[in-house]
Amino acid sequence: MKGTVDRWVPGIMRAFVTRLSGEAGTAETSTILAWIVVGVLVVFALQQGLEEAGNQVIAWVKDQFDQ
């Protein structure tokens, strides 16, 4: 199995590099990078939202014990 994969990798990498070279490749690369940035921003937004929701739940539970 490893020998088979080792034979495929150079061809796959060569095809990938050829595909990403030139104007079309540059546009594709910038699109990929833009989606990565959007993904990172979404993850940070979700994290912040979940932290805020968690803080509100903790505050609510504390208020219930204080009453």
C-alpha cells in the first residue's frame, strides 16, 4: 500500500502545482485563502457567542440560588 501511495504523490503534487500556477491558479488560491479567513472569523464569533451565553447561564443560576 505504501509503495502505491508513494508512486501517486509526485504526480498528484505536480498536477496540483500546475493547476495553481497562472492567473486561474492565483484566483483559486486567493479564493481558498479568503474562505480560510472567513472560517477563522466564524469560529471566533461562535466562541465569543458561546462564552457570552455560558456567562449568562451561570449568572442566571447564581441568581436562582440567591433568591
